[in-house]
Amino acid sequence: MGVLALLLGAACDSRPDRALDDEGVVPELDSGDDDGGSSGPDAPPATSSTDESGDASSTGSPTEPGSQIAVIAMPADWSIGPNGTWTFPATEPSPFVALGQAFYAEHPDEYDFLAVYTEGLLIDFWALAVTVHYDIGGIGLSTGDAWIEPADAGSAGRLQQINVMNDPGQYAPDPANADVLVHETAHRWAAFIELTSTPAPAYLLDAGWSHWNIHVHGGGPSATGYGDVVDLGGGRYRYDEVRPWKLSPLELYLAGLMPEAEVPPMFYVADPYDHDPAVTRYGETVGIATLGEPCSFSGTRVDFDIGDVVAANGPRTPAFGAAPTEFRVAFVLACVDLDACDPADLAIVEAQRTAFPATWSAATGGRSTVTTDL
Ligand SMILES: [Zn+2]
């Protein structure tokens, strides 16, 4: 399936690719076997039918459901197989580039994020954030980390990230639950930072270097760590998933939404051991198979504060107050055939779109807003 597999395969091994987002949880994301939650990342469902007709036109009244979703056609040389997974030519530079170019061929360059749903599974795990802009200082990313530039995707520079939400059918059990979109959006800023006190690089992160591991407390429940760890005393700690996912104070700072002075003390647990469930089962990251399952462990608490974050990663630029707090998100549904776009998929994307502004506001403590109309 083109070079996507190569890109993802390299994602866990090299720093530049870590902004692929969910690479760290990819292996687990596809193996869901114990999460039956309504929005839980269980094994993705079968793809939507592509042979039934339906009116998926994006034209019509602005208030008509679905009219504010950009419905685009998949490139003609792509195809969807019987297992519901897309295939595309090996010469394709990146499916994300192709999707961006298809979108910008018909829409203005007026969006900070694209939330792209595909009729069928584009990627064989839940969702993915593809950061295309590396212009923010102090968050642990540099321009050298970029592997797709805004121009590659068809934007003159405004586009910051493509949230590849994959098959809408994944969200069918609870279509108005936009938690996954909060998580992917938060990857614009996290989790990439370092601390000078850690014994090794990426010590706070998961295997994909894009999520906090279960040993990190960023001042509160986290969107890119899925939850939080608390100090039980006596050298024992407990990690829990915390829903709905929201940005922790550390993530709010990294997003430019919280001043340094407001970020509370934080800690990580060094040299963790005696995990229950055993670390070999749980892993030091969070995946589908273990999402929602608490894990307790022992280790050495290492306190840090926002000053340590700034010291190791440089100041956040633009700083709080200058950083944008309002973002425009275009919701996109890529269909096999525009004339046969599944209306059920369109309805799911519409539910996600209409839910996201309130969900995002809540996830950021009212510090940020999104607009989701075209
Ligand atoms: Zn992620």
C-alpha cells in the first residue's frame, strides 16, 4: 500500500517521524480486545458500504446537515479492497499529501487543521496526526523534524496539522464523542519535550515519542497521555485513564494556552518497577489493549516544574498571550465515488463536527475555541 507502511514502520525508530502521532500506540491500537467502551478504540469495524447510493453533496443550505463538510473524491488510482483498506500506487509520495491536495484544489487556504475521515480504512489503526508546521518554539520540535511541509499538502502555510481520523465507522457507536479528535489535535503540541534531569532522551515519552508514558504527571489528566498518574505514597503510584480526555496544564502551556505561572508542580517516576498489571502486559505506554485499565507501580519520584521545561526546551514561542487560541478546522470526508458517498458516513462526520467545538472548549478549560464550518 504505497509507502505508508514504510513511514509508519520507521515511526518508532527515528525522531523526525515521531510527529506521526499515534505511532506509539499503533501496535496496540489494532489489537483491541478488552475495550468495549462506546468510543473505545476497539478493532475497527468493517468499512462502510460503498455501493449504495446516497446524496452526499456538500452543496445546499449552510444549515443543512453535512453542508459544512468538504466531501472530496479519493484519487482515481486509489482503490479499496474487500477488507476495507485503501491501496494506492507505490509512487504516491504520501496519502496525506494526496488528501491535502485534493482538499485545497476545491477549498481556500483558510484552515489551521484538517480533520480527514476516509470512507474505508486508510490506515490500519485508529487515527493519526500529521503535523505539517514546525514553527513553534519550546515544545520539543524543530523544523528539522518536518517530513511534510504545508506546501506539500497544498497550503501556502496556514495549515498546521492533518488529523487523519480514518473510517467514520470507527466512531459509529458514539458519533458525537470527539475525544479522539481532541487527542489528535493536542498532538500539534505534545508530547515531545525533554528534561535535563532524565537519565535518557525521551524518558517521559512512549515508544513512539509522541505520548507521555504512564509514569508522567503533567499537572493533571492528559489528552496525549490518556489519563494521569497519582502518587499513592510509600513510593507507589497509580496510572488511570481519565475521560473525557482533556489537555493537562503542561499540555495547555505547550499549546500556548496557559502562562508559565499557572502550571502547577509536576513529576515523573524514574526507574519504575513492579508494575501491576505487569509491565510486559501493560507496556510503558498506553494502547488499545490496555486503555482504561489502571496500572500501579513503584519507583523514584522526580519533581519538576515549568521552569525545568523551559530550561530544557527553550521558551514557548509565540508565548502565551501572543499564541493563537482560536483555530479553524475543516472537516473532510474522502469518498470512493462522490456520487455514491455513504450517507451514514457523512452523518457520523457531521456528528463529530458539531460536537467538536464544545468538546474542545471543555478539553482546554475554555481557553481555546474552534470553528468547524467551511
Ligand atoms: Zn496519539
